[in-house]
Amino acid sequence: MIIKTLDNCKYFTALDETIICELLHPQREKTDLKMNFSIAHAILKPGTSSLPHRMKSSVEIYFILDGKGVMHIENESKEVVPNQAVHIPPNALQWIENTGDSDLKFLCMVNPPWRSEDEEL
């Protein structure tokens, strides 16, 4: 059994300038983790946004936990709030901005699991 918490997760700034903590990734665990996706916790500070980027072959799902923002996918923009899931198709230009007064926190699920060579700014 693998149980991870945000308390002991190591955050870093991702290529798109989002603060990320990788919770589960099948290629990075010490045990044989049988899953076809990765999951990370992401944070954007108030007034900031991720850089426009695309995942060339991966599908992403963002699940909004806290805060509010605007999700941009290709030529479409929609407000996002807690308890919403956002589907981001492969190769779609995308970014998310924090339009609130508190941190925008969300989960990022990537299928197949995230790989640096799949991400393009």
C-alpha cells in the first residue's frame, strides 16, 4: 500500500511555472505501481498563471480544490471553482490563471503518466 500526504511532498516549480508536488507516478515509486496515469498537486499564487503549454500526446484532467481561476484551452476560456473537473485533450494549448485572492489549488491527472518530453511550451 502506498499512502502519500501533501505534508511531506516535495514541491518544485514546473516548466509551466506552476508549483507542483508529484503525489503518485508509476515510474518513480519504489514498488510496482500499476496505474496508467500520474497525479500531482498544483498551486498557483494569486495574480499568477501557468505559461501556455501543451501535452503533445497526453490527456490531462484538472480537479479544482481551492480558489478560483480561469482555464484556457485553445480559443476557449471558462471560470473554474472548487469541485470542478476540467478535461484537457492531447496537444491542446492550455494555461490556467488564478483570479482569486487566495492560492488556486488543483490536482493534475495525466494519462499516460507525465513525461518531460511530452510537454511543450
